[in-house]
Amino acid sequence: MKDSKKYVGVGLALLLLTAMTVTVRRLHLGIALAIFIALLIATFKGSLVASFFMHLLSERKIIHILLLSTLFLFIVMMGLVLVGRLNVYEGLRHVP
Amino acid sequence: MDAIPYTVKAREDTGLYNARLGIWLFLASEVMLFGALFATYVILRLGALHWPLGASLLSIPLGTFNTVVLISSSVTMVFAWVSLKEKNLGKYKMYMGFTIILAVLFIVVKLFLEYIPKFEHHLYPGKSTFWAIYFTLTGLHALHVLGGIGVNTYFWGPGANMWQSEPERFTNRIEIAGLYWHFVDLVWIFLFPILYLL
């Protein structure tokens, strides 16, 4: 019963955050800030899903290690993408 | 020959039953698959002289509606698993049924209200870089939703017979299917703002 209330609460929080994401877009904050806020809300929503629906909070240590390793590899991949851009000549950075 | 080991009982070394470790390994590979596509999106967007605002090309109400549908399906999925923990197969069937209906609704909206009208306006992946990454990301995600519908429908129908003979193992199967389904929801949580709002 206690868990059921928790799951409903998380579901409602996710719906509220979805409404917030759509509302923030209307504020015309500028693209950089809009991307930052949208990704921040999405990350928070994602962590709610992972922590409660996927029970990551009470998961075994081996799973935490596995996911942290994946996160590390993902960060490396994104880092390589951004570093790779620095090696492109200025005139070739943008395509029509 | 012995039955497959550790379907219910946890292994001594991992502390988990095998399928639970297996699904997390699979989901880790899925993070890298979608992660690579997100990285591709970043490269394409940073490298484009002009990038259209998603909101000017896509329907925010439809995207928001589908987000609400997927979040609701995650809630019903977790309740399907809770019902089995409470040893209530009838309630499980109801919640799993809702999960499947919501997943089908997501696909119906995606296909008939988004994809097909766009094709009618000759907006195909080859039209521009934006449409190429839009159809690749949402198409791959939709394939995952279809996979989830298949698995969940099996567990709602014939697969549920296992409840009579091995209830604990069946409960674990639903937990695994749930982990996959929540991941599909999680991916959409990131796709929606990136493609529709920004």
C-alpha cells in the first residue's frame, strides 16, 4: 500500500515535470538556456524513473558499478565528439 | 538435464537472479546505442548552419500527449508487478492490459497522426538532416515500443500460464519486462524535449 502511493506520487511528479518542460519553452529564454533547463528537467525525470520504477535505489552494488561504467563510456564518447570538432578547420565546421 | 539455474534464487557471487543481471547488461548496451545516436544528433546540430526549431515542424500537443501516455504506461507496468507480489493475478492482468493498450495508443498516435501526415507532405528522412535524425531516433524508439508490446502481450496471454506452476519465476519475468519498459519510457523522456521543443 505504501509502495503503491509512492509509485502514484512518482507518476504524478513525472506528469508535472512534463508540463513544466512544455511551459519553460514558452518563456523565450534563449536557445542555450532553454536546452540546459530542458535537459536538466529530463535528467531529473529520468532519475525518478530509474530510482523508483526501476528500483535502482535498492539495486545491488554490481548493477551500480555496471551503470557507472556505462555512464563513464557515454561521457567519453560525448567528449570525443566535442574534442573531434576542435580538429575541424573553421571553414568546414558548418554544413548547409 | 537440469532446468536453467538461478531463475528465482539469487547467485551467490552476484546476489542477483540471472535474468536481472542479464537485463541490466542489455540496458547498458542500449544506453550506448541511443547514446551514439544522441551524439550524432549533437554533431549534426552543431555542424549545421541552420537548424529548424523542432516546435515549428512537429506537433507539441501530440508529443506531450504521447509523453503522458508512456509515463502512464510505466505506472501501470509497475502496478502489474506489484499485483503479482500481492499474489493477485486478476489485478495483474488488468494493469498489464492497460500497459499494452497505452503502448498501442502511443504507436497509433506516432504512426497515424505524426508519420503518415508527414509522408503525405513529402517529409521523408532524405528531406533534410533534421528529418533524417528525427525519423532515425523516433523510429528506433518506436521499434522498441513494438518489441515491448510483443513481450507484454505474451506475458498477458499465454505466458501467464507460468503463474500456476512457478509464480515466483513468473513475477521475476514481469520485473524484467518492466525494467525494459521503463527504459523505453526513459529514452522518450529525453527524445521529447530534444526533438519537439528545442
